Amino acid sequence: MAVTTMPSLDAHRLRADFPIFEQRFHGKPLAFLDSAASAQKPRAVLEAMTTFYETSYANVHRSVYQLAEMATEALESSRETVRGFLNAASPREVVFVRNATEGINLVAYAWGLSNLGPGDVVIATELEHHSNFVPWQYIARRTGASFRILPLDDGGELRLDALDGLAGDGRVKVVAVGVVSNALGTVNPVEQLAAWAHDRGAVVVADAAQAAPHRRVDVQALGCDFLAVSAHKMCGPSGVGALWGRAELLERMEPFLLGGHMIRSVGDEASSWAELPHKFEAGTAPMAEAVGFAAAVDYVQGVGLDAIERHEHELAAYALGRLAELPWVTTYGPPADRRAGIVSFDVDGVHPHDVAQVLDFEGVAIRAGHHCCQPLMRRLGVTATSRASFYLYTVPEEIDRLVTGLHKARKVFA
Ligand SMILES: Cc1ncc(COP(=O)(O)O)c(C=O)c1O
């Protein structure tokens, strides 16, 4: 008989790695259900950054003294770690950026401005985060390309059947899609979308800000052309992320930001650009942040991305089950097995901000608002939702505390 070993994760034990959980809020232990906005940091990440500052800190790439070489080595070995995490073919394809938003803007400006024009079509999805929606809407408008939105079905999943009609007889040049929705948790069929886009000669810009913390992200398997992540959502520091792009595309692109480090030579009339990835890394690099990013990659890989994904499915199923017991709560999005650990919901007659405020007094931190997804909110017919999001340190007891808090919110406001 075959024995299947399921990856396991002990969230109670992992919590001990995170100093934030030693603190109390409103006199209560912290139930942090807002990891989709930004994740908490384990000691391993904080210590890696402190050690870098204490032992290896100098500006990178610019000096020949030993300390600067150590700093450069730390930055480049962090790049190699991120390369491995994304399964990119080469570190030349991994550009350090401030965050996923900056990575996508880099592509929209540096690729979009030179490759889009009248008659071209840019498609973004109805559940896109503004980060992978607004830059494309803006660049399409500037270049005269047509900007179109791929709709959702009532279950919160992308309507791939609408693609051909949406494209019409336009030249589709870009398909912008999130790998995982930050508002509904939907896991999108990026591979299928990429196959359709490539048949039409379009590039696929994948926003993996919400996927990278929670499941394996393999740029080669996804079949996309560009992909952006933020370190802060996956236990790393704020201020750093990565843009991956196919080398042949990055090579043909103009730079996005200009200044120090990204040049080969500077003449009085014109300048030429450095090799990849440096062409896209103007100015002093986020050095300590990159070191922290690599430590975060090591940490989540140590826990195991398959185990994290399974843990979140279990939590999502538990949360959807508990919320289903409350007839005055509406949940949005697909079933648990089709989503990451994110649950958006509404409490009848209580504004999400009021829900979040009552929960805060219970030590439960959730997000209330449009989640940077106004097109999706319009589709759902709401202006805002409450959102609970889970991570590797989330335990089911926190979901119980959420439910208890919702009863209180209803009592106070409804
Ligand atoms: C799906 C998704 N894309 C992009 C972003 C933007 O991330 P950042 O603010 O780190 O650029 C977020 C952040 O909430 C997100 O959830």
C-alpha cells in the first residue's frame, strides 16, 4: 500500500519565532489576521539584517576594499537565493525593486511605452490589485492602446470563456493577472491564461505578491513573461521586492529609472546602459533589505511552501465553516480548496470599519476597506469588505476569536 506523507506545519511552534506575538494589544494576545497586507517577521530575518549591518555593511559594487566586497557578495548571494525561489533561469533576470508595485510599473513604463500603440489591446482582470491594473490602464491611455477587463463569474473566478470576445480583432499585447487575489484569495489559472496570451503574441505580467508567501511560484512552470513579488508579504522586510523578466525581453527594454550604477558609460550627449540586471537598478541598492529578503526565502522554504499552502487551505475551510454558522455574515469568493488563506466577508448592517474597530478591542487585527481592488468591489456591489487573512503562524483559535468578536460587533452596531 502506498503511503503518502503530507507536509505538516506546527503553527503553535512557529509562533515562537515571531517576537510580535510576545506583545499584547488592548490587554489581549494578538490575533493577527492581516497577513495579506503584510506578514510578521521571524527572528531569523531580523537577525540576518542586523548581522549584515554589524559585520558586512558598505555600499555595494563600487569599491575594491574587503568590506565593500563582502557587502556586494551578500547582495548578489541574496539575488541567487531569490532566483532559486522563483526558479528563474539566471540571476540576470532578477531585478531588485522596492516592491511588487514598482516592479509592475517598471514593466508598464519600460516595456509598455515602447511596445504599445493604437490598435493594441491590454487586458487586466476584474480582480486585479490596483498595482497590476492602474499602471496598465494609464500606459494604455498614454499610448492609445485599448484597455479591457476580463470579468469574473459569480463564484469569484476568472471567465476564461470571455477572452476571445474581449480581444475581438484587436492585437492583444499584454495580459496582466494576479496569481492569487488579495481580496478573494482566488488562485487564478495563470498557465491557461499564458497559453492563450502567447498564442496571440502577448506578454503575461503576473503579480505574485499574494502568491509567493503562500505557495510555490515557479516562473518557468507558470509560463509568464514578467512576475513581481514583495518581500514584506512573505516574512521579509519592507522596501524590497523582485521583478523577474525573461532575459530576452529585459535586454530589449529601455531603462526605467536612471542615474548611478545603471550605466555602462556616460557621455556629454548620451549614455549607455549596464548589463542585466543592473540596467534596472539605479542608485544604491536595498542591501540590508535584500539580505532580509533572502533570509525570509530561507525561512519559508524551511517551513515548506507545500505545508504552508495546506495549512492555509485548512484554515480557510475552517473559517468559511465557522462564518457559515452566522446567517448575518456573507462571504465572498471560491470554495476553500480553490483559494489561499484569505476570506472576505460582510456583517449585515455593520460597516467593515466598525467591524474592524470592535475586533481591534478584542486583540483581533483584520483589514477593512476596498483592498486596493475597487473594480472588484464594484463587481461585488459593495464599497468595502472585511478581510481576514492567514499565514504560517495562524492558529484556528484565532478564527474562533474572530467569530466571537463578530458577535460583539453585531450586538454593538446592528
Ligand atoms: C495581489 C497584490 N498585488 C500587489 C500588491 C502590492 O504590493 P506592494 O504594496 O508591496 O507593492 C499587493 C499588496 O497588497 C497585493 O496583495
